[in-house]
Amino acid sequence: MKATVSWQNNMVFIGRSASGFPVQMDADLSFGGMESGVRPMEMIALGLAGCTAMDVISILRKKRQDVTQFEVRIDAPRSVDHPKVFTRAVITYIVAGRGVSEDAVLRSIELAATKYCPAQIMLEPAVPMDLHYEIYEDEEDGSKRLTYQGNWQDPLLE
């Protein structure tokens, strides 16, 4: 994979990878930025969340799960001191649908974490990750009812 970031002005850079889509990056005001773009460390968090989300939803669809809504949230606190790396990542998979199987969700998370998501597999040795899930049932009245929640833990680490 190749990517380029081109300096625009102040701390604004435009990034492009092989897909060609531009991404504007910037820093906060205290670091000379103009608050006009995503921060590079935010992009790493977004990349991790996006990578695992795409793998999990793909697997759930192959398992013919009736998913109507899907979201991945990431909380990745950073160290106070430089280089201000992520100290851990808490990833929460939120799945809503009709009759979604807890086993299917757990297996999808497992496959993403151990086989398919390169961002997750690459970052995990450096950033401890806690993987949580919530499964909601779509109700007839349009509301959602929490049916399952828990954590996925790699059996090799137990």
C-alpha cells in the first residue's frame, strides 16, 4: 500500500492512498493547527474501527443474520506523556436486528480479531484490546430491546 500526505498550510495536510479519496488532516489550535481536519491518531482509531466493522458485518451477512443496524464504537485513551500512544482500546460492537444469534456475533468478532482484520491483528500486540458486544432485538413498535451483551476473549489468552 502506498499513501502520500501533502502539506497545504499551517498543520493542514491532504492524504491520499491508492483509492484516491482525499482526507484532510489538521492539528488542534494549541499545536498550530486550524481545527479543520481529522487528527492522524484519530485516523488510526477510525481505521481500526472501520476494519473490524467491515469484517464483522461481512461475516454476519454470510451467516445470514438479519442485521438492521450495526455500529462499532472505539474508546482508545492515550498516554499523558509523549509519544502519547494509545494505552488500550475498548471496542464495542452494537448489533440490532431480528433474531440475531449471539453465537454468530461472537464468532464474527473472533474471526475479525484473529484472522481477517489486519489493523486489529497488527495493533493488538502494542495496544491491549477489550472487545464488547451488545445485541438488540428490533421490536414491532420500532423500539429495540437489549437481548445479549458481553465480552469476547481470545481463548489463547485465557
